[in-house]
Amino acid sequence: MNLFGKAKAKPQAADTTSTILKLRETLDSLDKRENHIQKKIKAQLLDAKAKSSAKDKRGALFALKRKKMYEGEVNKLNGARMTLESQIIALEGSNMNMQTFNAMRSGAKAMQDARGRLDVDQVDDVMDDIKDEMDIAEQIGDAIARPADDLFDDDALLEELDMLEEADLEEQLLAPPAVPTARPAAPQGVEQPAVAESKVPEGYELPSVPSTTPVSAPVAVEEDEDARALRELEASMAM
């Protein structure tokens, strides 16, 4: 701050784009300058050749010296052009970096505005609440799917089942044995003994075999009929 007057204004930072344009304009001027000097170099070379042909050795050497001076100027211009091109490349890189930085900063600001006051702790709390609610929902589903309590006592049912099984076994033990209807088969390799034919006295006939299938009857009834038939047969033979 100046104590005796107004503070000097700070020089504004040069605009990168305008600076690059000025550098390119300078490069164009250097190119034009080099083209002009190249023409002079060619003219001095022709002058040297002409004076050499005219046997003017001193004039030819002087023309070659001017040619070398112009060539030195071209080398200086090439050096300056290289420096300007390096500055242009550096400024363009800096300009791109600044644009990238500004874009990133704008993106970060937009993300902050979109997020608002949301922070990590709030997100963790919400995720914990979601997990708790999911656990509760799963427990409710399991409770709904679980069958209701049995209406009957398992012990009483098992006791009744045992009584039924005992009654069934007792009924099987008290049932009369079944009368075999066929002669058991002889073991393999043992000849079946021939059944002796009953001799019936002449003039008597045995009861005919029924052609229809007899109706099932109790075993006791079948035994009475057989005994009665045998008695009738014996009585007829005794006569």
C-alpha cells in the first residue's frame, strides 16, 4: 500500500488464450523474416558466382561473407522460433490443466449440492434400519409359516395305537387255523406215492363231483358234511 497516494493496482493475470495468440503471431513474423533472409542468401550466392566468373575474386568473397551473415541470422530465427513453440505448448498444456481443474471443481460442487447435508453416519444408520426391518420381516414370515400347535395329545394317540395293535394281535392268535385244501408237494427228487383207488362195491355209486364252484362256508360246516358223507358211505357198504 502506497502511503502517499492510491494503491497501485495489481497487474491482471495475462489471459492464456490471448498470450498464445500473440506467440503465434510472433511465429508468423519470424517465418516471414526467415523467408526474406533466405531470398537474400540466394541472391548473395548468385552474386558470388557471377563475380567469380568475372574473375572478381574480392567481390566474390565479400558476397559469400554476406551470405554467411544471413545464414547466421536464420539460425537465430530458428532458435527464437523453437523457444516460442515451446512456450505455446506449455501454455496450451497449462490452459488444458486449468480447464480440467475447473471442471473437476464444478463437479465436486455439484456433488456437494446434490448430497446436501447427507453424511456417512446417516447412511450407516439407514442401512442398519433396513437390515433390522428385513430381519423382523423374516421372523414374521417364519412365524406365519409355522404350523399351529397340535390339537391332540401325542401321548394319548400313541397309547390308543398300542391298544389297537394289541387287539389285532389277539384276534390273529384266537382265529382257528385254516384247513389245507391241497396236499403238500413232495420234496424235489422224491417220488409222490400213488394214491390207492377206493374199491366201491358193485351196484353202488359214489356221489358225483359238483360242476359249480362251492360257496365258501365256515370250516365247521365243511367238517360236518364230510363226516356225514363218510357215514353214509360206510352204511351203504355194510348192507
